Amino acid sequence: MGNLYLIPTTLGESGTAQVIPDEVSDIARGIKYFIVENIRTARRYLRKLDSQLNIDELVFFELNQHTDSQSIAGYLDPIAQGFDVGIISEAGCPGVADPGAEVVRHAHNKSIRVIPLVGPSSILLSLMASGMNGQNFAFIGYIPVKADERVKAIREIERRSATENQTQIFIEAPYRNSPLIIDLIKTLSENTRLCVACDLTLETEYIKTLTVAHWKKEIPDLNKRPAIFLIQADR
């Protein structure tokens, strides 16, 4: 029986040498079957890992919001035939804020060995650089899009952070970053610390933690830039 490998990818259009260990490249070269969010970007990434790789010999199964559960289970069939299968996310580590988690669940149900490989995670990198509580934290994914619901969610996140002494981590679609940071600054207490981590691992990387009072004096331009936000409120 083969194994299911969780293959990390870059967090943006950067070279692989800086953030992807050689072992990951070596393992990826030996895999023929891949479960990916987007076939085009997965092919491009694999070519970055090995420019000599014959992409046309590989088999890709697409995994996104339109993929039904029955199809997902079938993606693991090559493993029963002795082949390894790799999961590649659009960015970062598979299974974290990523539909690959559903594949991993099926793998465990079938007693398939799941092997996570080392690579960049925006969640951990931003937490490491934030100066916030790294022993008690929660990643809550996306917060609501509608303005009134978003403000309500921000207040609840801040309350939870203060009550539990917990760093709260969340993301937004890059094109909605600008209105989000405006709402954060307007809604959060002036003493609450807010970290903005943008373009992680890229040449344009920007990471800064300030109180909300200080953020009011300098609002960064985050439009269409991948960013992650962290807050820690006073207890």
C-alpha cells in the first residue's frame, strides 16, 4: 500500500529554495498521482521543484468546493494499488484552512499512512513574528463579509481574546483587506494589539504589531496582497 503525502507549497510567487526543503522536492519527484486545488498552479509548482519533470506523465485529481465526497474517496484508490499520492494546496500547508483535510479524513478511515512534510504556514509564521501569545491561540479562518456582521464578529473575537488570554488569528480575501483593517481599527479597543502580516516569505514581506491607537496613525496599503491578521486584547 502507498502513502498519502501532504506536500507544502510556497505562499506566493517566490522561488522554492528559500522555503521548501530538498526532501520535499525529492519526494514530490517520485509521485505520479496528485490531489490539488488547481491543476494549472500545481503543474507550475511541480515544474519549479524540478524543471526536468515530465508533467504529462502525472495524474491530477482536482479538489475544490464543487468536489463531492464520493469522488474524494476515489482519489485515494491508487494507494491501494501501491502508489503514493500527494496533496498540494494553493498556498502553504495542505489540510490547514484547506479542503485537503477531507482527503486526510478519508485516508485515516482507510488506515492509510498520512505523512505531513515540512513547509511554510502563514498561520505559524505570523504568530511567531507577532510577539503575541504563542501558547494559547486560535485560527478562526474568514470573518463575515457583511459590514454589520463583521463588526459584531470583531467585537466577539476581541472579547474572547481578553477573556481567554488567547491570540486570535484570521484572514480575508486579499481584495477585501482594506475595508477589513478599517473596521478593525474603528471597532477594537485602542489598547488591543493588532498584528498585520502581509506577503509572508516574499521580498515585499511586511509584519508589524502595534496597538490599535498606533495603527490609526499609519494604515498600510493591503489591497490585493495576501495578509493574515492577529489580535490580542488586554485582560
